[in-house]
Amino acid sequence: MSLIILVMQIHPRRIALVVHGGAGNSKQNEDGCVAAASAGFRLLTDGSDALTCAVHAVVALEDDERFNAGAGSIRRTDNCTIEADAAVMDTRGHLGAVACLRHIKNPVLVARRVAESDHWLLAGEGALQFARSYGAGEADLFASSPEPEAAAVACDTVGAVALDSEGHFAVACSTGGSAPALPGRVGDTPIVGSGFYAGPAGAVAATGVGEHIVARMLARAVYESLRNGVPVQEALDWGVAQIPGSLEVGLIAVTHSGAAIASNRPMPAHVMQHAG
Ligand code: ASP
């Protein structure tokens, strides 16, 4: 037994983490993705599970006002409503999401808690009540949100996918939505199989115009390619090509053998992996 443990320590299994800061966001913000990926990867290296690491990376991006999630969430067309969508999923059986969640500093942490509840998706007032029931951190998101002129036409989601040392996959994502968007609008980010998916073949996260991503169930479609053995970069490039070029889209994914990034616009992102 001790010999097996020793061999595993000398030859740890492959670990990987990919982070993105939204299709259409500036590449100048990529240092935020590097910092988020580094924080999550440190946990992966220490043996934490894939979901914990992906969520940790997304929290770092939610706290960075340059990204449209958490503190940097954009306003809806009424110029006062700020609503977040977020989700998590892993191959240990966790699936949780929130939609149209207001006032909460880190929506991805609420999605993580929903994954431990009897439900998979909570929305609006009920999601807020759920978050408050366990004391989730709140923040004045209006104060930190970008001025409407700076985000008149905007998308962006933040997301992370991870593979841990036990061979499990996870995905976490969070967004302030798109602009212009009505209060109550929900995109792809909290919809399983559209904005995110994780299964035995890998984990996938999407960013871009949610209405078009949902119509193609893009994350699941890409996952099917991975499950059929298509190389990860090829699968992501195919996924991006499913969306008309006039619309922003980006994808990240991790599999047992690779990790990749694809987008049809500039997209801050970062990959960290250890071959094992
Ligand atoms: N997918 C997000 C949404 O439609 C926005 C984005 O990722 O750009 O809400």
C-alpha cells in the first residue's frame, strides 16, 4: 500500500485549469485571468477537488471589477437593476445554478450552495432568500458596476474548467449578463448544457450572446464531440463556428489529454496544467 502511495506522489496524475474572462473583453485584462488561474491551480496542486478550484478561480474574477461578473456586473436597461447568473457542475454529482440573483457579492458561491440543496436552479427573489438564509456576502454592486456608456453593448461571462488529481472534472461560471438586456433576462450561463457542462470526457464553459448559445445547447454539443474523441482544440473551434461571426462567442475546455481556448473575438484567458 505504502509503495502505491509513494509511486503516486512521484508520478501525480495530470491536473489542469483553464480560466476565461469573457469573449469580447480586452486582452489587456488577461493578468486577471492569470491571477485567478494561479489561485485555483495552487489549490489543485495541493490536492483540492476540481470544483473547489474552479469556484476559487471564478471568485477571483468576480472580485475583479474589470470583468462582467460579481463586482463588475453591468446594469440592465433600466440603469439600476443588476442581476447575476452563475452555475457549477462536476463529475462527482454536483449541479447548481442561480439566475437573476441580486445584491450578492459572489454569485458562484451561491450556485455552489444550491448544488448541495435539493434543487439545481434557484432564480430571483427565491435565490436571494436562499443566499441570505446562510449569510452569503452582499455588496453595493451598483457602486462598482461600469457606467452604462462603457457597457452599452456588452457580454462577457467569467468561467473556469478543471481536472483534479483524482481524474474528476468541474466547471464554474458567473456573469452579469449581456447589454442591452431587460431586467429578468436570463442567458446561457445558468443553463446546463448551454453555458456549461461537465462529464466523464471533460468540462466545457461558454461565453458570448446567451440567446444564441442556448439555441444550440453549445456546451453539450461540444462535449459530445469530446466524448466521441475529437481533439479538444478541434472541438472548440467547431463550437465557435456554430455561432454566426457577427456574434461574440468563446469556449474553454479541459479533457484527460488536453486543455484549450477558442473564440471569435479577443478573450482574456489562461491555461495551467501539470502533465502528471
Ligand atoms: N453568455 C452571457 C450571457 O449571455 C454573456 C457572455 O458570456 O458574454 O448572459
